[in-house]
Amino acid sequence: MTASATFTRLSRDELAGLVTAARSDDPQDLFAYLAANGTSVADFDYDAEIFSTLLPVLAEDFDIDLETGENEIVADIAEAAEVLVVILTQEERVKYMTKLDPDNFDEDELAELFEDFSGEEASDAGEAMLAGIATLAQALSETDADHVVVVTAG
């Protein structure tokens, strides 16, 4: 089964409720909370498992660290839910938006980095990683001082 990703714009005021929903006994409460309180801002048509490689590759090879924003909240959610969660903020938008332009990346290089990181070869890895970068850039553009974008993959 292919893992899916969501990109949900959420008010900063809703983050505490998000943590509570993630801690619920029902793992679907996290997604129900996002659906009820946020707005979907991007779609990703590839297997979302690519983000478990893409995010570390962006940090290590391109100095684009999207996994450290809102650390405490992400840690609380990750502990409770069995999905990758990243919270994109306005601070990251200011810092990385220009760097995340898909034109700055080469599909073949991304495929090689995928293989180096994961130890696996996948025919569409470069394409999926490039699509992931474009989707992250689109989602990041939806952040502002009062709103974040919650990315879930799994």
C-alpha cells in the first residue's frame, strides 16, 4: 500500500489541539482534527515514504532543514502518532523559499542522493523527490505569522 501525505494549513492557535488529537487512542483523530480545523493546501501524487529520505537529504546536502521548526510540538505528535510529521512555519518560508525552487534541483542528482541515502534504487525516485520539493515549496508559501502548514506522511 502506498503511503499518503497531507499538507494542512492550520492556525497556530490550533497546535495545542493538534497535540491532544495525536495523543488520542484512535490514530485517525489526528487526521480528523486536521480536516476539521485546517485547510488542505497541496496534493502529492507519489508514495509519501519519499519524505523520509527527502527531508534528511535536503538538510544534509542542500542546507534546507525543515524538520527542526516547532520541535517540541512535533516531538509530542511523533511520540503519539506513527506518521512523519513536519510543521512548516513562516520563519522557514523566509529562510528557505528561494532555495526550494524546483528549478534549483536536478532529477538525476536527486535520484543518486536517494540511492546513497536509502541504499535502494527506485526508477522514479528522482522524479518523486523533485515533486516533493515542489509540493513542500507550495505548502511553505501558505505559511504566515498566524498559520503553519502541518505535513504528515505515512
